[in-house]
Amino acid sequence: MVLKVLELLASSKVSWEDAAQQAVQQAAKSLYNIRSIYIKDHSAKVVDSKIVEYRVNAQITFALADADADAE
């Protein structure tokens, strides 16, 4: 098995956890076999002393399709 890592930036108006979930949901639209998400960093946008957006810098790990398995 070969795994690939893709780095993503995602945001949410709700929470960092929701931003991470948004990253996985969006990645799942074009990637298959997602195995894990690693949050490298998180930050927030502040307006008028209030957090208005939560942001994550994440790495999504997914398995590459096995060409030999597809041939069988």
C-alpha cells in the first residue's frame, strides 16, 4: 500500500473541529480511501475583538489506488 499526504487549508464560522470536518468532507469529493487528518496548525480571524472564523492547516492522508488490484 502506498499513502499520499495532501495539505489543505479549511475554515469554519463554528469551530476548529468543524473546520477539520469541512476539510475532510471537501477532500472526500475527489479523494478516496482517506485514512487520517493531521492538524498542523490552527488560527482564527478576529473582528471587533470577536472570533469570526476558525482556520486549520491540515494534512489529509489517503491510500493510492493499486493498479495491480484494478487489473484483477
